[in-house]
Amino acid sequence: MHLDDISSIRLLYRRLTLDDWPFFLALNQDRSVMKYISDPRSEDEIRKHAFDCRIAEWQKGCDHWLCLLMHEKASGLPVGATGFIDRGEGIAEVGFVLSAAFQGKGYGIESLKALIEFSFKQHDFRKLVATVTAGNEASKRTLIKAGFLQEGTLRRNYYLDGKWQDDWIFGLLREEYLAEHEK
């Protein structure tokens, strides 16, 4: 994997490392950031179930997420995390989360476009998918701006905030992306 192949105008991308634990923990404990992602978790739960599994070496076919930390080029500050997981059959699920201080500034779409390019051109996935908890309009807008189509709704699919929530399912086919970006 060549992370040098991931690029965007304002952001730098690199693999998550042990040194990123304080930022990752703060991101995961910020309720405004995690509102549609997870219920509050202890530091130990975040470490065991979200962080440690994302710092392992990654290659296509792995059963864990490739997690990339995003940094602002101008300031060097961490912006958030992005990445994908190989779901098999040429499909990868993408995800992204931005620190509250960097939301609403276009970093989500910028990072998603870079991740799409990397996923299709470097790893030859045939399709990218994303799952968003219903109500997360900001993530929905970001995915649609990046070319994803909402393919459906999984009703009462995800337990969050004390009740079953619907999930919106999005997809982007490689040939759709290439047709649009090779014009």
C-alpha cells in the first residue's frame, strides 16, 4: 500500500499509530462527533474495540479497517480519521469522522474524494459502500456530493441512543466513478 498515492489539497494522510491515541480518544469521547456513530464508551472499550484493531498492518483482504489520520497541511493539526474495510467480493465499506472543530469546512468531501480515488485506482475495488445512521444529514450530503447514491434504508438496524435506528445505505460503483472523472 502506498499512502503517498492519497492526496488532497488541504490534507495529509497517514496510518494511525500508537502516538495518535490521545487524539483518537478525544474524538471518540466527543458526543457531538459520535452522536450518530456510537453510544458513550469507556476509555478501555474505545482502546480495545476501536483503536487497537485499527493500528495493525493492513492489506487488501484484511478483516479490519485501514484507518488513516487526516492532518491539515497548513497547521499540522489532526482533523479526523478516514478509511475503509474490505467486505469481500470487490466491495469496501468507507467511513470518516471529523473533529468538531473541523466540521463544516469541506474536509469531509475532500477526504472522501481522495479515499475513493485511492480505493478504486490503487486497490481495484469494484464498489464502495457506506452506512449512515438515519438523521445524519451532514454525512448523507457528503456522500452524495462525492457521487454515492442512496441505495436503500435498513429499518431498525442499529441500536443507538437507547433505541433501534434506521441505517441509510449508500453505494458507488467503480465504473460510475471512472466515467464521471475521466471526462
